[in-house]
Amino acid sequence: MAKKRRIFAWSPLRALMKKAGAEIVSRESVEMLLNYLETRSKKLTEVALIFAKHSKRKKISKGDMALAIENYH
């Protein structure tokens, strides 16, 4: 079975989890967090793009992303 190409790197995320206090981190827990972050990032980008298009821009700005984060639950 071919490996799924990830947007986020596995090792830094695992290190971040350990830095947050998790002494032992399973591969499955890192995979689950990776899937969540990728899905959430895509959705936030879609919402930010709506704000950019509303302002008649193609480029997503920091403000667009801030609004997306603030308004998307």
C-alpha cells in the first residue's frame, strides 16, 4: 500500500505533542491529529477565500485568515 503524502510533517508534530507533555505518543494518535489539522486547514482556507473574494481580491490576507479563524467553528 502506498503511503499518503502529507502536508504536515509527522516528526515535528510528534515532537510538539511531546513538548505539550505527552511522554509516549502512538503513531495512530499522530495520524489522527494530522488528519484533523489538514481538514481544518483546508476548511479555514476556503472560508478565508470567501472573505478575500468578497473584498474583490485573489490573495488571502492575514485579516482574511483571522476572520476565518474567528468565524469558523
